[in-house]
Amino acid sequence: MKKLRVALVGLGFGGSFLPIWLDHPDVAFVGIYDTDPALLAKMTEAHPGAVPYESFEAILADDTLDAVHLVTHIPRHADQTVAVLDSGKHCACTVPMATSLEDLQRITDAVRRSGKNYMMMETTLYTYQYFYVKEMLDSGKLGKIQFMRGSHYQDMVNWPDYWLGLPPMWYGTHAIGPMVALSGSRIQKVHCFGSGTMDPALHTQYGNPYPVECAIFDFANGMKAEATRSLFETARSYQEGLFVYGSKASFEWGFSDGDDPYVTTADPAVPGVRGSVDHVAQVSLPNYHHTLPESIQRYTVGGDFDPLNPQLSLEKGHGGGHHGSHPHLVHEFVTSILENRKPWIDEVLGANITAAGLCAHISAMRDGEAVTVPEF
């Protein structure tokens, strides 16, 4: 079977993916590039198997490369993604897919034009938590989904300049993505309100006055869901939360991002007895490492991996990047190329998740007016 030649662009957060790419059994070559020469040199020294490139343009020009993984600044995603696809390479890109509806269409057009794969690397769709809820749904334990909530609370003070004043729902994919995937449908309409006030200096870059945005989403299959996103001047512990309320059971994320979730199970109704009896338990989540090649399973637990007790640490360990999602993302992108199929989070799913957030901000700026989410 062919092995892939891949380039990783952006080594800040992207650096956490580099060992996974190097250890994937179906990857033969990993090139790297970052605009910071010191960081590029440091990563090259730390990972001798990685080959540095002198520029992003040099990567685009290298016809021996099969694919590029972009882990770059949000405002660059659309232009860089289109450039990669138009250079004849498959493209994976960190979230969000783009920051305008027009750019989502540009990417979609580039995918169709190039015939190459695009994958939005949405971490929340490969976490312990998502896998667990999906298992509850598929097994029937959850019953039918009645309502969902998503949340992403984070304070971006002292982060790079392009974050300052960013509309919260422009980066709402972590809160929105799991709900779209579990719904079996697409978001078709949104009402959203902005809330709070923040330093006027934060308004200037994007014209956004809101530190918090809260949206109600209408799905094509009739389901409804809510998501809240905060980015500035809001005192709340970090959380990328998923809350799914079913007819038989419900799943609720723990208070902080690393806390175990709560599962509520309802007993069957008893004739003549009002209401239902609920059982609530905080559950320890399993690790779904068994779906991965053995050489990259360790990255589902990150620093918790013990090479002397590999199976024990995989079974009980947590703490890999974004709840163990990073190796799953890499593996799905790789296998989609080798199997000549679309990746799961392709341009259609990625665009709906991203567009729902973009349209939510449009709605917030119109005081909650309904905004239709276009199809791509």
C-alpha cells in the first residue's frame, strides 16, 4: 500500500501533531514549516525525522507531497486551504474552516475543482466524550434525542493579536460540531443574541461588541439545540461542553473541561406514579484507542502514557490532546486518502458547522433576527 508524504504547516499548537504524523505507519515522509525560524529549528532538532521547508510556497511547489496539514492563524485558513487544494494536494485544516460564508464557498469550489480531499480537523468529534455519547445513541441507551446544548468557555486575554475581539461564534465549532454530528441532520436556521460588554479597544478589529454569544439552532430534521460561546472578560472555568438530553438517558459534561461527565438514566414510568425516577452517576470514560494503529495509540493519553505498562495506561489514562482526539484526526485524514473516499468531516459537514457559527454572529448583530444557514 502506498505511504503518504505529508507537510505540517504551523508548529505552535501544530507541534503536538508532529510526533503523531512521524509515527503513523502509513506516512513515509513528514515536512514541516513555521514562519518563526527559531521554532522551526527547535522542532527540527527535537524531531530528526521531520524535514524543514524554507517557505509555505516551497511546500505548495513540491509535487512529491500528497497532503498538507494546516495549523495556522484563523484569518489565513481560507487562502491557505484553497492554495493547497489548487496545488494538487489533499488538505486538512484546523478550525474554523473560514471566517466568511464567501470563503466557505471558495473552499468548497476548490475541493470540487481539484478532486482532492478536504478535512476540517474538529477535535470535539473524536473525544472520549463524543465517542461515549455516540455509543449511548447507537445502542439505544439514550433513547431519542430531545434537545442538545453545546458550550465553549475560554478567555483569550494575552493571546495573539488576531484573537482580540474575535466574534465568539466565528469560533463556535467546538460547541456546535458534536450537535450537528449527533443530529444526523444539518443546521438550517439560527437565532443568536450577543451579551455583555467589553473593552472598547476590542471592538475595532472585527467590529464585534460582544464577549458572549448564545444561539438557538434549527435543524432540517426538526431538532433544536442551543450553544453558548464566550471569549473575553467572562469569569468561567474553561469548558468545551456537550449536553445531550434523551428520552431514556442524558449526558452532561462535567463543570470543568477535564471533569468526568454525569449520566442520568430514567426508570420506566410506573402506573399511577407522577413523574419518573432518575438515577444520576458521574462516569469515568473509556478510551477508544483500539480503533487506531498501535504505533499512535499512545497519543490518546499524551503524557499519561507509560511505556512499561502500555495497555494499563491506555485503558485508564486520559489527558491526550483535546481528550485524546489528535491521533484519531490524523488517522481519519490518512485513511480517507488511501481508501480514496471522503473524510468524515469533509467540506460539507465542516461548512455547515462553521456556517452555523458565522450566521449566528450575523443574527447577534441583528438583535436575534433569524438567519438562514446556506448549503455548500
